[in-house]
Amino acid sequence: MSAAPEPYDAIVLGAGAAGMMCAATAGQRGLRVLLIDHGPAPGRKILISGGGRCNFTNLHTAPDRYLSANPHFAKSALGRYTAQDFLALVERHGIAWHEKTLGQLFCDGSARQIVDLLAGECAAAGVELLCGQPVNQIAHRDGLFHVTRNGVDLTGRALVLATGGPAIPKLGATGFAYEVARQFGLAVVQPRPALVPFTLGPADALFQSLSGVAAEVAVHWGKTCFREAALFTHKGLSGPAMLQISSYWEHRTPIAVDFLPQADPGWLVEHKRQQPRAGLRRVLGATLPARLAEVLAERLELDRELGALNDKALRAAEARLARWPFQPTGTEGFAKAEVTAGGISTADLSSRTMMARRVPGLYAIGECVDVTGWLGGYNFQWAWASGWAAGQAI
Ligand code: FDA
């Protein structure tokens, strides 16, 4: 009878951003690591990220740019593996990069370079990679994690959950990490689509006729505000400002859009003094796209010369333009979400090592954990930092 194969020091489930970072880090420490993915190749979400150029980190990374039931949880990992650390790795691999806006760093070339970087780090660290087969079963006995794949029992002293969340299922995204977490008694914060476009109902049909029109706005939900571009779509609202606020939004609540965030208070009355013959549509059209100016003026029912309107009506119009309410009917869901908010509860994990407090050897990293970043490279930075923290601790 042949002896059972030697267990791996760690089996990492999910060869995405977090899983590859974790496997490479642990492998470089001399550990024997197996990295498993059910997809045909590693890093498929990285390949489509940042419009194909991968917004791989953000220079302004800070814990307050992440949503979590415990806003302090991400501090330790983000503090120990920083945007500068990942940037140094990018430079070591000779990848040219640029800052686009708001601290967002992109490859000059292609997102493929980041996948190659991670695959290269894994290979150099001796990580074994198995792609293309689903994992059928996971068990824990005799101090080892047993992963059954394709009828073969693979064992590891540690098991790392890095299978992400269910956003963009057509790319192989699943809620598998949550199932395994629950199997081991870990709590899961209700997962929901985040960084996702809104849908609008018949009350806002006029705006849907603006499909393709974009404008720089400030969008508010409660005390949260983002000042970035918004895009009207045939279904509703998208663009960076809307994606950002969607992560905070709760169903059946309104959002408010400031269409002229740069305007000084009293600007419309001032306009009336200076250009009494101008109409609202023309005044708005000086700053906003013509079609949007037209719809706003139509909605405000003030499309006549400013000089013919009293100051009170103009102040009311100004206030409305600064807090234009939209009542989203929902979002475009996981099919169009860039990330999943919620996930494996941080209450059950060590913020230093990412290990489950009550299940020694079980780790969770990346998007499957209840830590969700803003748009702009923050989610990859969380994947790198949490992957690195676990890779150091295993
Ligand atoms: P990730 O999803 O990367 O990897 C999980 C892996 O697990 C996948 O390879 C999957 O195949 C595998 N898997 C799933 N279920 C499995 C199972 N049952 N068995 C085995 N394997 C399984 N972020 C950012 O910071 N900058 C950006 O530019 C972008 N751009 C972007 C664009 C688009 C279109 C999307 C959808 C998302 C982004 N993101 C982003 C978000 C970013 O892609 C995301 O936060 C990270 O990929 C999360 O990394 P993880 O490793 O946690 O999961």
C-alpha cells in the first residue's frame, strides 16, 4: 500500500488577486502551497479590470475608504502592506504605470502584466497551480483540511478561502466561500451588489431619454457624498459617482444629485441680474450637456427668460438643482456589480492574520470577507494586503 501523499502546508482556494498574492507570499517563506481555481486560468477578473489596464492600487488608500460592519478591521493589513509596497513590486517587474486621477494607478500597457506578475511570483515561490476543476467537498479531520477535487483527496495544514464574491457570475464568480465559512460556523454578513449601476422607474423616465449623457456631479446619500462623473443609461444611472454611492445605498431610499457642485450660492439670481434675457436652459447649457440642460429646465417648468421670474422661484430652482432627488427602483444586481459588499464576518477573523478565531488553520482573504473598497484601485489593494497578511501568518 502506498503512503498517503505529504499534506501541503497550505491549500489556497481561488487563484484571483488575493489568492495569488497569498500563495506567492507563503511560498516565498518556504511553505509548500497548492493554489486551486475552478476557472480555466488564474486572475480572470484582473484581466478585465480597469478597462483592461487594471487600476491596481490607489495612493490614497486609507481604512475610511472601505465599508465593513467593523470599520477598524482593515487597518492592520492595509497598514502593513501598503500601496507603495505593491507599487514597488510592479516596478521590480518593469511594468510601466501612470496615475490617472484621484491617486488611481493603472498599467500603461495591459492588465495581463499584473496577472503575469502574480503568476511569476507564484512560480518563483514553487506554488503548484491546479485550474479547471470544481472543488467538490471540504472537510476537516485529524488536524488537516481535506479538499476533494476530481475524485482526488488533497490535504493541507491550512486552508485559505480566496474565492471572492458572486459579482459577475459569468466570469466564474461564486458564493462558494460563504458556504465553506458557514460549514465551519463562521457568520456571513448579507452579501449585496456594490459599485453597481442604479435602475430608475417611470417617474424618472425623462432622464432615461438621456442615455449616454455624462456630467460631473456631487451625489449624496445621507451624509455620504461623492463628487465625480455620473452617466445616464437606458436603465438608470451609472458612472463613478453613482457606482460609489451605490455601495452605501439602501433600498427604497432616495439619492440626491447636485448638478452644479461648483456653483456659488445665489448664482441663478446673479445670472438674472447679468443676463435677464437668457432662459434657464441656456444658462444651464453653459455648464451642463445641452440635452441634460433641456430636461432639467423642462422638469423645473421654468423655460422662459430669467428676467420674467421672481427671485424666490429662482432660489427654489437653485435648491432643487443642488439636491435633485432620484428614487432608484433597485440596482443592476450581481450581473453588473464590480464587487460584493458584505461577506464573511470580520468578527470571526483575526485582523492581523485573517485566520478564523475558532478554526485554527482556516483563513479568509480578499473580496469574500466583509471589507469593500471604494472604486479606484481600493479593492485590489485590499486583496493584496489581506493576501499578504495571511501569506505571512500561515
Ligand atoms: P477574485 O474574484 O479576483 O478571485 C476569485 C477566484 O476564485 C476566481 O479566479 C474564481 O474563478 C475562483 N473561484 C470562485 N469560486 C470558486 C470555486 N467554487 N472553486 C474554485 N475557485 C473558485 N478593483 C480594483 O481595485 N481596480 C479595478 O480596476 C477593478 N476593476 C474591476 C472591473 C470589473 C469589471 C470587476 C468585475 C471588478 C473590478 N475590480 C477592480 C474589483 C476586483 O476585481 C476585485 O475586488 C478583486 O478581483 C477581488 O479579488 P479576490 O481575489 O478576492 O477575488
